[in-house]
Amino acid sequence: MARPRLRRRIQFKPRITAFKPEGRFFNITELTLEELEALRLKNVQGLDQIEAAKRMRTSQSTFQRILSSAYKKLGHAIVFGDRLKISKES
């Protein structure tokens, strides 16, 4: 049986929940609130991974997985011109 997923602490609620490229778009790339929070703590607030993981109440390795997933999704959306949507659920 899989270990139950722990709730992460998210201290930021985005006012804007979608970005779209100019022109037409065909695909949607979704970022979870966890991924958005990881990006915010690491890149906007400039925290190191240890402090950011503490703020999210998760391990450093889990924080790294969340952050890596967010970077991959952002890169994909930018390169392929996808609409970027922030999901309401983690």
C-alpha cells in the first residue's frame, strides 16, 4: 500500500490563474499550487532549498522533486507555446 500523501504548506494564493501566449494556443500545461509555491520560494524570495522545504513543511528531496517538475512544465509551456494554467488543487 502506498504511503498517504502529506499536505504541504502553501502560503500564497495567486490572483492570476492562467497565462497564454500571443496568438492561438492548442495545449494547456498545468502547474499545481505546490509547484507554484516552490517556484515562488526559490526564485522570487530567493530562499535556498533547505529553508524553502522547511517553509513548505516537506523534506528537501521532495521540495527538489516539486521544483524540478515545475521547471519542466514551465520550460515546456514556453518552448511549445502552451497556455499555462495554475490548478486550484495540489
